[in-house]
Amino acid sequence: MKVLVLSPKPPWPPHDGGALATMRCIEGLAANGAKVSVLAMRTRKHPLHQSTSADRPEFTEHYQTVDVDTRIRPVRMLINLLFSDHPYDIQRFRSKRFSEALHALIADGNFDIVQCEGLVLSLYINDIKKLTSAPVVLRAHNVEHRIREMMAENSAGMFRRSYLKNLSRRVRQLETAAAKHFDAVVPISEPDSQWFRSISTGRPVVLSETGAETAEQLVEPAGPSVRVGFIGALDWQPNLEGIRWFLNHVWPCVCRAVPSASLHIAGRGAPAKARRWLRGHMVSFDGEVEDARSYMASMNVIIAPLFAGSGLRIKIIEAMSIGRTVVATPVAVSGLPARDRREIIIAAEPGSFCSALTEALQDPVLRTSTAEAAVALVQNRYNNLARTAELLEFYKDLNHGR
């Protein structure tokens, strides 16, 4: 089976959770016998060299990125706000160059399935359907409007809150329409799957959770000090707001309780202003790291302070797969079948988060028990080869039904 994957960001190399979720799926489909081609947008957030099939990942048949200028232009943003019902943050991804590359690739490819990674690709659904009779699938990493809703709820500024509520309404309209136009929707988390089923008009909605390559408990770093790690894309506002909340409201308390603890923050795309407050007492900012798995393995505990989000937190699954205890907010673990104080530790408020993290840092027995349970969960539920084999079987049925 020939599968074309369209992505709003380069999945290779996988520098953030979204890219990792895309790349895991591509790897799994290829390992299960599919021939996978990739066409991805490359924005200013992804300053990599132009990629073509000449330097493609070995498990793809074709790999190409196209420059797309998604910079926010205030005048266009204002015009959109006043005279349009379309969400501006999605409309920014409409590109003539990407459309031309898409036309050329589909014309030559004879694909059996077109898999679109996220709502942004709904901008091209009409073009795709004119070019091919193959089923076109929306692989939904998130329910996007929910993220805007949560960001609005957590926003202190009146104008920002009002704008985000307006944006959420527009994105919801687009998501609802997209669910009707795609031939199937493949969410990657159970809560998102439930929402898409609730608005479905007979189109298949098939849950396909993102998996991990391996699950093996790695030995914690030795030494008298304990290390707390955070890793996530810092050009994504919910991540940035979450780590700022942690630094302001939780970390001082942890430092008083565990003076030997140190915090290590990794992530690409941190704004210049944020780089100043991402460092402090027993806090180091390491920027973008080459190997996220090795970075997490060098920590004793991983934190996930998130207050807006949807889908699955891929980095949490990765941390669990190497046996690292994760302390997370309820939003961060939404969609994960992990139980509090069994496979993960959940806390919502500054005081409870501080207490939970302090206990985890001071109790190696607790860390060992959560690590063992977390690895077992990943082994049993998030085996990437098994999950993508199921997805490929669905694609075969969908294709034959055409």
C-alpha cells in the first residue's frame, strides 16, 4: 500500500512531540510493509536545510519539505478578525508553493491513502480530492478548538481572552466541517476520538494512539543530587506558560524541601524574553537537545505542567517508556490510561504539585514502583509496531471500500 503523509511541520528529525507523533506513525507504517512518501511544510520555526528524497529517512520512499511563510502579519490578522469567520492561525498555512508541490507529487504518486497530519491540511482537502480518488484521512493530533478554549480560560488579559474565545469558535466550526469532508478521522487519543464521534455524520472515526519504539527501564543517574527535567517545544504557548507557572509557584517550594534538587529545561524555540527567566537558582536552560530520550534518562523525575492541551503528550509516553517517574497536571495526562501514584503522579495546584514532586524526589522506592508500572503500560498499550499495523489494516479496508 502506498501512503502519502502530509504534515504542517518537518517530522524528520523529530524535534518536538508533534513531529515525533508523525514520525512514529510513518516508521510503523513502513515497518508493516507500507510505502510511505512525505510532503511537509517548513516554517521559520524549523530552520533546517531543504530536504528532498536525496537525503530522505531510509524508511520513506520520498521525503520533501517546502518553505511556507506563516509569519503573523498584524494587518492581515485584523482584516481576518473583522471580515472573516476563518481562524487566522490556520489560514496562515495556505501556500501556493505547497499546493504546487502537492499537485506534482499526487500526479506522479498513484497513492492508495492520503494521510493529513492535523487540521491545517484541511485547507487543501478540496485540491486533494480533485487530484486523486484515494481516501483522504485526517490524523488528528488534537481537538484544536479545545486548546484555544483552555488558553482563554487561563488568560489574565481581557483582550487576549476574548480573542482566544473567538478563535476557538472559528476553529470548532472548521473542525466540524473537516470531519465531514475527510473520508475518515484518526484521532490519537480516546477523549479526542469521543469528540469526533459525537459530530461524525457517518464517516469512520478510528482511534490510533501514538506508540513508543521500545519500553525498557533505564537506570537512574547516580549521585547525591536529584535532577528534575522538563522537555517540550517552547515556541508552543501552553508549554511556555506551564513551565513559567512551575518556576513561579512550585520550584521555590521544592528547593526549600529538597536543597540538592536541580531543574533542567530543554526545548526549542524559546522566545528571547523567556530565555531570561528560564534560568535561576538551581535552574539550567539547555535549549534544544539532540537526543530527547538520553536527556530524559539523565533525570530522576520528569515534570509536565500543562494547563491547555489535547491529544496525547508524546514526551510523557517517552519518559514512561524508559522508566522515569512523571509528575503532571490533569490536563497533561488527559487521554492516558495512567493511574495516579501507580504509573504516574498527578497534581493540579502549586501546593499539591510541590508535595508530589518533593515526595518523588525523596522516595526512590516510589520512583521505582511508578517506573516499573509505567514501562509495563507502554509495553502493553503503546507498542508502535502493533498500533500502526492496526491502522494499516483499517487503511486497506477503507481503500477497498472505494
